[in-house]
Amino acid sequence: MKPDKEAVVTGSTGFVGSHLVKRLVDNGWSVHVIVRPESNIEILKQFGSNVTIFRHNGTMEGMMSLFERVTPSVVFHLASCFIVEHKAKDIQALVDSNILFGLQLVEAMTASHVQRLVNAGTSWQHFNNEAYNPVNLYASSKEAFEALLRYYIEAKGLKTITLKLFDTYGPDDPRPKLFALLRGAVTSQQAIAMSPGEQLIDLVYIADVVDAFMIAADRLSRNECDNYEEYAVSSGKPLALRELVDIYQKVTGKKLMIKWGGRSYRVREVMVPWNGGQWIEGWSPKVSIEKGIELIETNTPGNV
């Protein structure tokens, strides 16, 4: 295995992370994934010996031991704890997953002279399209980690590209997201209560999202990154929720019963997604929303 095709991936059991691991394996990479002791690794079994699984015990010593054995050309950091509206009991999980775990990762990386990191951020760090205004505590914790990264960038020579993700979608998505909700409504033939539907949603198909991560890794490997860079993984064409539902019905030929205004907008609902970011050089979304919905319907078990 070429040294430039060895990667460490966090968040590999998640929707985006698992698709990234698949792309890496398909492209001939040797992949090491870091998971929690209690993580369900069923989704990773399809990769067999192409993926090495490291169960992190939560200690700094444990993280150091991984990088003493493995010297990847790049680390992809996608692991996070995502909570839309947190409760007091969620504070520990948000800090442990979104700050402490990431700090252990970059401390161990730089101690072992692993200097290239692709980090996943969120467009929700930019509520009301501001330079920084977190939608929720999850987004705030992502911003906090980026601020802490600056030390490793400035003092330890860590080269980092942060990709700020918007809404992602695709086949086999286990998350209770929009298209799963719509598909469930079709199956049940029940009306579903939704907000008034005026909020704009920026959806990017999973293959396009993974393209951005691969391009970022390539940019780092060619030493083209200026210490720290950040980019938006955005469609550039946000659509109102009502319009998305109409498109879904047209593409699938299925009629939905929607109670618009049947529920209120969330506190700090994102009505207009952040549009202040730039795409990474060499990347643009290729899959239209119509094609993406068609691919979901074609590749989802149980659909005809």
C-alpha cells in the first residue's frame, strides 16, 4: 500500500462517514477507523480486511497508541454528537464528542507528525448568514473545536481543511430526515403535519459530499493548503420546503397529504442557509435534486 493512500476516519458508522469509507476502499486506500467501544459496526463489515477498526477507550493514551502504530497521509474527522435542541443532560456528550475527542485526535496526530486533517464543520455555525452565530449548542461546539485547532495549526504545523456541510441525503440514509418522512407518509397514507414550509433547505447528494472530502485530501497531499482553509459543501440552490415536497411528488408520481402549518417552526429555525462560503477548487455539485430523489427511490429497499 502506497503511504499516500492510507487514511484514518472518524465518524465512519455515520451516513456521510460510511460513504466516505466506501469511496476510499473502492479507490484502493487502506483505512483505519476510530469508533466508540459501544458503536454498532455492522455497516463496516462489508469492507472486510480493507478497514481496520480501532475502538477508542476515551483516553489520551489510547489515542496516542493508535498513531504510534499508524502513520496515515490524511485524517478525516467526521465524528460528532448532533443534537438539534439540547437538554442539560446532553452537555457532557456534546463536549466529549465535539471537543474532547477532537483534541485527543489532533494531539496524537501532531505528536506522531501526522500533519493533514480534513475536518467536518456545519453551515449552522452561521445563523442569519453571519460570520459566526451558532444555530444551537451543537454548532457552537463545532466552532469551539475550530478555535482550538488554531493552536495546532500555528504551533504544530497542522494543515487543515474544514468542509462545512449543509443538508445531506442519499440512498440507505438511516436518519429520520425529510425524504424518509415523505416516504413513510406515502406508505402509511397518513397526513403529516409540517411547518408552514417557507424555510429554504440546501440539499447536497451524498456522492457529491464525498467528492468534496476526496478533493480536500488531494489538495492537502499536494501541499496546496495555506495552513487552514474552509469551504462550503453547498448546492448553491436552496429550495423552500414546500418546493422540495412538490418536486418529490413530481419525481415519484406519489401524492402526499401535508398539513402545512400543522407544526410551528423550531426555535432558531434556519430560514435562509448560509451563503457566505466558497466551494473548494475543483468541486461542484453534479447531482440535481430531481436526479437525487430518483436515485433514492431506485436504491431504497422495498421501493418499486
